[in-house]
Amino acid sequence: MDNWLVALIAAGGALGGSALTGVITYRLARLEREAHDKGELRAALTAYGAALDRLTLRIEQLPQAHGIEESWTNKLVAKWPPLDWLIGRIATATVGRGVMRALDEVIAATNRLLLTAPGSVLGEMEAISELMDGFDPGATKWREEWRAARSAFAGASRRAVIENPSNR
């Protein structure tokens, strides 16, 4: 066999081996990146769900205003603004502090999840956000909508992580 043919076979083998190694390395890196992304999505969904659970518990602990006549208190507050400030401080120091902490956790978890969540989860997060904007824990309808939104978010989270074939 001629020397040039031996060199050509050796060069072809080296190039083929390098190409194969490159393809394998690329596929392994892609699989590793997908596993990392899936792990990050799981962690973000878990943090957001846990923050919502803590907020829900705090909401359930808020005092209810069933049957309380509010017009006389509104008139009193209108006549004496320091009373409004005092009531606000007392509410923040007692019941409100835990709620504010829970809201801070939800905000942080929301910002983390926004970076990794698929569109289906983002839609459910938007519904929860809209309910938070219209916060009315004394209204039975609001509480029912809150529970339904939490349930829808849980379902979307499960589908995004477990049932979505692109995440496997």
C-alpha cells in the first residue's frame, strides 16, 4: 500500500473520530442543559407554590368583617385621620406583618419563575396576579376564585414538569 493511502486512511479515521466525539459531546451537553433547565423549572415552581401556600394560610387567618357596620367607623376616621394611621399601624404590627412577609416571598418566587416557566404556567400566574390585584379576602366569591386559581396553577405546573414530553 502506498504511503499516501495509509496517511489518507489515518487522516480519515482521525477526522471521523473527532467528528463522532464532537457529536457525542454536543448531545451530552444538550441533555445536561435540558436536565438543568428542568431542575430549575421544578425548583422555581416549588418555590412559587410554597410561597402561594404560605400566603393562602395568612389570608385564611385574616379577620372577617361579616355583619360589621362600617359606615360609623368610616365617618370616625374621616373626622380624625390619626385614627386611620393608628389602626393601620396596629394592623401591620399584628396581622399584617406576616401577610407582608408572605407577599414578599410570592414576589421573589414570581420573579424567579418568570424566567423559566412555559406559557401555560405563565397564564395561570397571570390569573393569580389579577386576583391579588383585586384582593378581597372577606368576599366568598374572591376566596373561591383564589382556590380555583391555585388549583389551576398546580395542574399547569404538573403538566409542565411531568406530562410535557419535551421535558423528559
